[in-house]
Amino acid sequence: MRSSKRTGSSKLVKKWNKEEILQQVILHGQISRADISKETQLSRPCVSALVDEMIQEGLLHEVGMGDSRGGRKPILLEYNYQAYAIAGAVFEGSTLDMAIADLKGQFLARYQKRLSQPANGELVIEDLAQGLGMLLQASGLPGDRLLGIGVGLPGVTQRGSGTVSFSPSTGWMGSPIQKTIEERLGLPVIIDNDVNMMTLGEYVRGVGVGYSTVVYMYVGTGIGSGIILDGQFYRGSREAAGEIGFMMIGPADTRKDGASGVFETHYSAPGIAYKAKGFLSDLKEGSSVIEALIQCADEGCEEAVRLLDEVYRSWACGIANIVSILNPELLILSGEMVHIDEKGVKRIRDWLNEWVPVAPRLEKASLGEQAGLIGAVHSVLEAFPSTRLLDR
Amino acid sequence: MRSSKRTGSSKLVKKWNKEEILQQVILHGQISRADISKETQLSRPCVSALVDEMIQEGLLHEVGMGDSRGGRKPILLEYNYQAYAIAGAVFEGSTLDMAIADLKGQFLARYQKRLSQPANGELVIEDLAQGLGMLLQASGLPGDRLLGIGVGLPGVTQRGSGTVSFSPSTGWMGSPIQKTIEERLGLPVIIDNDVNMMTLGEYVRGVGVGYSTVVYMYVGTGIGSGIILDGQFYRGSREAAGEIGFMMIGPADTRKDGASGVFETHYSAPGIAYKAKGFLSDLKEGSSVIEALIQCADEGCEEAVRLLDEVYRSWACGIANIVSILNPELLILSGEMVHIDEKGVKRIRDWLNEWVPVAPRLEKASLGEQAGLIGAVHSVLEAFPSTRLLDR
DNA sequence: AACTTTGTTAGTAAGGTTAACTAACTCTCT
DNA sequence: AGAGAGTTAGTTAACCTTACTAACAAAGTT
């Protein structure tokens, strides 16, 4: 917050006071001028003046009278969530999932498309543009009301430069993708790692609500995580924080193809599938390894029980390391981990309590496939906080 | 920065502008009113007025003329580092180490005392008070110039409540020690973990200068770390961040005494000494295990070579885990690790490069025993930033 | 002597504050 | 039921603080 210019005149103060009023309105949903005055310590005349301006600007609405508290009824104010709209997009496997939302993050329209092939970069951008057109049409919104679009990509994104440093599936390696999309769509673009987007989604709308320090652990093709510390996304000095697939869990002396880390080589979905190859032959394309493994174990397969135990224990080791270093309030289990049954979660929890002094809460991700999209939308809200709408 | 009140009037603006001017003076060492005006975008009359006030308040000094740049010579201003003083204290083993310093962090006087016994809490506070008296006398400072004292303690400190939740050597477990000291000394007190103090010391005056995301890894009786992310100390949701002794490195099925973690059980100084007991009999009290081990290995002892390799590898694993999660710019090796020779550091570095994609810089701690004390002093400077001096 | 740079003085504009006032509503007592 | 007292919400007007612009004085250089 409160960044940019560090010195300045009274104009700055006015802007900050407006921001604070906006925050209060958003926080309370509906609130009167008088109550804003009490909350913010600003005098009532000042609040009135600023509120009136913000009504002019279309950011606030009067929405009727509240109940009397012994005197004149208050005029309730509400944030105008329809003042602007934002878009989100997520590439997940070979589908493109998009949505348009109001400032509350509520979806107004949604759009999905199967991408024909492993996606040439140029083409994908056309898909994005087309989807955005559809969404605008479906929602009936004028295009100039759109603040920006958040795009979740597989791979390591460099937020500073707007490039992707590792992204095999899209073929965007190293290209200044953010700028490219921005130019094609004529919109501000926020790009980020898909796991980060999911993290943000769960944080603002899922099991992470109410916490301020959470780690989101994702087991899929690889193993990654998103880290939010004291309410702030932590990305690392070179945007490589949370790359927990590189932790030293499991034997290190295996194939070092460079791209994947020791932990994920052994205990990501493909890693587990490889270990289970002997007795788990009938694994379909889109289905979960862990689900299959659990079923197999429940049916009494000795090898499955053993492997499952090893996997749980390794995941628990990963969690223990994270907890030792970061001491989060909450750790969200996601990807393959959502299929763990109650027994398995208890198992992991018990290990943690044995190994570390202060174990965090453990919760499975709750938003399913929507997490990324919700996060993408909110990434734009984060980049255009209500405060920045005052500049427009 | 800029915390507390989120709204306010012109008075706030004035305060912020004063803060910014102070920052500029500190940053440049010596600077004229005109240059401050250019740097801060504040008008010259405004800068003049604020500077004059701050001279009245004793925070700034005029220190003579600068060189002409084609016109009237500028009057150079300097921060008055002597305006206030701060104290620091560190309990290290059975010695109490104290210092008094100016606002630059420069020591004005120092005091050391051997504590007779494992230190009863009450007594130790008396030692502290006595030391402070000595320091004030030695430096000739009036006591009201003292802003506060930073105290580094072994154990896990709870900064919020000002208590120590785990500290076997001092016997302060759970007591509201911060308040107790504050009342005895009549001074604001900052308490923190000794490793955190050392971290801060290296960050502001040691090898950490110039970096913003650093991890300080300490191997001693236990294994711990201090974490600074984007210039901010990170402490975790329950002040337990950086407790890396609990990482899952080494066999987990050893004695679980609860207090110490798996990693530190095996690879802290005592852990290593235990493993080396067979061939490293002549270990003196105050000397380093690693130093002895290295010497032994250099002399050709097979077992020492093997153990040393195991230790280095395990430490490297720990570093790899930290790096995977946090992606710091710099990792500082401290405690036993400062004794690692060039060969050993290279060894660790090579492993890291093999295991993780982006290894940080690796540096040994540079301040030696002073680190904690310097950090303690700076912890007070952090709590009383120049900005807060304006309130007095 | 002409030009520059530094620092100050004087008047003005912007923003927030207090004090007082109007508007609108509740409650109680007759 | 109705009037007046008390309360809360919102507005108006005068004032205060702070920074800004413009003009000027001071002290250099070329």
C-alpha cells in the first residue's frame, strides 16, 4: 500500500483518505457517512465531501436508509462493484478457462475452450482474444470498463520482465509474453504461475479465508507451492520461491534431467505412477494416481499399502521442512493430495506432530478446478486495488 | 514504515515530509537544503522550514559549506547521530556482553561480564542494570538520552507478548521478561532470539550489506536460522520461523526428546561430536568440533573424512531445502560453519548446483562474536527509526 | 557585469478541523 | 394522540495548517 511518491502535498492526503474510506465501505459492505467518520477518525464534514466526490466518480452508491439508532436514519453507502470489471484466464492442460467478473470477484460470464494442440504461442493468444470477445458480449459490458486480465500459466513466470522462463507446454519460453498479450488485447495483463493463481484463489475465496500466513502445496506433474506470508505473496529473490520440488526428499542419486527436482522426481504424480507400475497397470489418462493407489490398498494389495505409506511419509517430510522454515498458520493440500482420505490425513498429521513443535492447520483445497480462475481474477484486483481506481 | 494512523490531516503530511528529509540526510551523509528539495520534490521554502525545525529539535546539524557549483555555496546538513543513544545486550553462553552506541550504531562503550552460574533470572536482570550503569558512566551520556535497549536471548522469544517460550539456560521460561526488564531499567526493551540478533547484525553491518533477501544459518548447540525477506525480518505465524533444526534430514527414528529436531539431533555441534566420539576423543570444552574434524581429516583419518563428508552433505541438504522454499539472494554460514575450509565450501556449492536450479550466494559470517551485539543495537534502531524520533 | 545557485520572504491555494446548524427520527410524559 | 426533549445524521461556515509559487536577497563563478 501507500507506495510511489514518498513526499507530497495535501493532495496525497486527500487520496489516502479517499482510499481509506473506500476500504471501510468494502469492509463493512454497507455503512453510513457518520460511521465512516467514527471508523476513520476523519471529521464528518470531510467524510461527506470525499464521499460526494466518490459518488460523482461512480465508485460509491447510496443504497437507501439504515435503521435509526435513536435519531435520524443513516444513508447507507455501498461500493459500486459494477463500476469496473476484470477478466481472468487459466491454461490448464489443454483447456483454456476464462471468466469475467465484477470488482467483488463475482463471475459475470465464463468461457471454456479445448485447445486443439500443444499450443503454438501465437495461436493461443488468438484464443485468448476470441474468448475475451465472447465474454464481453455475453456479459454485455462495454470494453472500456475492463481494468485488466490475469493470466495463469504453467511454468516459472518472471513478473518483473513479464516473461516465462520455463514453460514446456505453451512454447513461450523467454518471450515477453505479457507485453505481447497486452498489445493484442489492449489491456493491462498480469501473468503468474498457475500454482500461484490457485494459491491466491484459495486464499481469498477458499479454505485460506481468515488466515494470513499460508502455504499452498500442489502435487501434480511436478510439486510446487505458493507462499503467502503476513498477507503478502512471497515470490523470492528471483521468483523461484516455493519450488519445493527441489527439496532433498528421497534418494538424490537418480536421473538428473536438470528440470525436475529430487522431491518431485519421486513423489509427484508421474513419480508415484512410475513406482507403482508393477501392480497398477490400468491407469487411465485423466485419472488420479493416488485415488487408484488408495483403492488398490483398500482392496488389500500389500505393495500398494507400502507405497502409499512411503508417499504419505515423504509428503509429510516435505510439509515438515516447510513448516520448520516458514511456520505458517495453514497448509493447503492440493492437486493429488485432495484425494487423500481421512486416515491418510491423520497419518500425515501424526507424523508432523512427532517431528515439529508447532504444526499448522492442514486443509485440503476446497475450490477444485475453479481455484486458478478465481485467483487469476483476484490477481488483477490485487494489482488494481480499489485505491488505484481513484486515479482513473 | 508509515504505519499506525491511516488517515489524517496536514499534520501527517508534515511529519512524513520531515521523515523523508531525515532519510535523505542519512542516505547522503551530507546534503544541502537545495539538494534535499531536488531529491524529495518538496519546494525549497518547505524544506528550509522543516529543516530549521529539525535543527531546533536537535536532529540535524549544519556542518559548514560545500563546494560551489557555479553559485552560492550550499550549507551542508548532517544527521546528528549523537542526538540519542541506544544500548544492546547479548547473553552468550555464560557471558553477558553489552554496548552503548550512537544512532549510527557505532559503539561508544562496551562492557563484558562472566555470569557466575547458569543464571537465575532475577540476578541476571541485576547484572543487566549494573552493566547499563557502567556503560552510561563510561560514555558520559545522560540517561534520558537512551532510546532503548535490545536484548538477545537464547531460546524462542515471543515478541508480541514479550516472553520467552523456550530458554533452558536462563530459566526465564514463560515469564514476561520484557516488561520485567523495562520496569527495572525504565527503558523500552526489545527482546529477540540471539540468532535473530546475529542475523540482523550481519545484515546491516556484515556480509549481508547490499542484499535484501538473506537467510542466516547457524550451527551450534542446535541448528537455527534467521530469515530476512525483501528487507523485512520474517518471524512466522507463531514466531517459530527459521527453526530449521526440525527439518527432516538424517534418520528420523532416533531419540525424540521433543525439544530438538531431527536435523539438529544429528548435525549440530553436539550431534557431530557424538558421531565422532570413536576417533575424536580429545575435544576441549570451548573448541570447535568441525575444526577438530577437519584437522583430523587432513591428517588422513579415514573415519573423519567420511564423517566430514556426511556432515557437509547434510548441511547442503538443509541449504537446498531452504533455497527451494525461499529462494534467497544470500545464505550466510555461521556458527560451526565458519570453520569450513575453502574445499568444503566448494563441495557444498557443487552439491547445491547439482540439486537446485538457482543457488544463492554462499558467504561465511564476517562479524564473529560481535554480530549479536551489533544486531541487538540495531534492533532498537529498527524499533525507533529516525522517523519516530520526531514524535519525542 | 552577467549569470548561477542557494536560501528566504510573502502571498495564495488546498485540504481538514471545529462549531454551529438543519433535518429527521425515537421516546416519554401528559 | 400529540408535544417537547433528546439523539443521530448530514451540511454549512469560519478557521488553521501546510505546501506551493513568485519574487527577492545573498553569495558565488566566469
